Amino acid sequence: MAKKSILSRSFWLIVVAGMTTGMGNGSVFGAAMMCLLGRGPFASWGGEGATAYNPATFTGFIDMAMIVFGIMFCAILVIGLSKHDAIENA
């Protein structure tokens, strides 16, 4: 029986840990932005319904930043684990 790659064995770990850690970092980014800029550049805080994900609103910008940070952290995990798999199986 062939051994699966590290990347295929850790799919859910990448998704769960990557999105959790990345979105946590995105929320810290949003909190720092809120402390530094305030809500001045945004016309609406956008906290209800679909406006919570509209990047033109304050909450939407932070929510989109959290999603982008999560996806990028998943990509970092994929790159790191694929390199680790290549080194381990060389």
C-alpha cells in the first residue's frame, strides 16, 4: 500500500487551522486599524445582513480582511507542507 503524501493527509488540518489562525490575525489587523484610523473613512459601519461583508463598510472591510488572511494562511500551510513532503520523501 502506497503512503499518502503529507499534504493529502492533512487537508482538514490545513483548512481548520489555517482559517482559524489566519482569521484571528485578520481580526487583530482590523482592531489595530480601528484603533489607528477610527471609522472616519467609512460611511457606514455595515453590521446587518449582507452589508457585514460589503468591503465599502467598516465591518465588511474587516470581515473581508479576515477571510483573505485565512485563505492566505492556508496557502502558506500548503506551500510549507508540500516542501516538507518533498524533503521527507526525497
